[in-house]
Amino acid sequence: MKEKGRKAIATNRKARHNYSIIDVYEAGIALVGTEVKSLREGKASLVDAFATVDDGEVWLRGLHIAEFTHGSWTNHAPRRTRKLLLHKREIEHLVGKTREGNQTLVPLSLYFADGKVKVELALARGKQDYDKRQDLAKRDAEREVTRELGRRIKGMR
């Protein structure tokens, strides 16, 4: 029976804090068998991962997929470079944007979509410290407003 829906494997929670997201792409990823088996067990980390465009191909670097516990000599290297599968026009668009400067490719999440492993890849610009502080202040203010509205609604009842 074929899997349906989306099942999260790993997310890069710090990416949205450290980068302002400009555009998001869904990319397939070229894997070997033991990597898929390890991902089904949920053993992956996007902490140091980033993507580069080399010779018209997009490569994911720094993604850690733990070795499969029941693997043999055919097991994979945990931090090997993996090829991302995108349409040619998407790759050309990414080449243009990353060459402009100030923009990078950051993986946001790794998940199964209908049984296939996908990566949510973001074209992002790095945030400065004051941008991060402004975002935190805005989030705290919004949280306080919703909290106060909740208190007023409960007080009126």
C-alpha cells in the first residue's frame, strides 16, 4: 500500500531565526537505499546543512543522515554531498539569485511526500542581530495583544 500525505523527518528551526526567507522550493533528493531506511527511522539532522549550485546542479552539503543500524559494508557516509532534483528553470533562477550576492540556499525541512523524500529549500538572506531583535520584539508584542484580547473576552462572559 502506497503512503499518502506528508510526514516530517527533520526541520531546521534556526533557519527562520537566522535568515529572512525570500522564496521556497520543494526539491527531490538523490539517496541510496540505506539512507532512506535511516530516514524512515527519523535519524537526520539539518543543523549545519546548506545548498550550493555547482555546474548547473544543486548539491546539499552538511546534511547528517545517521548510518543505518542494520546496514552492512554497503552503508552510506553520514555527511556525504547529495544531489537535489529541481527543474532546469528553477536551477537557473537560483543561479541568478545566488550570484547576485547576499542570498543563500538553506534547507528548512526534510520530509516524506507520498513515499518520496523531499527537501523544502529556501532562498534566504542572512539577518543582522538588530533584525533578529526586532522580530523577537514584534512576536512578543503580538503574543501580548492576543493574550490581552483573550483576557477581555473571558472577562466579558
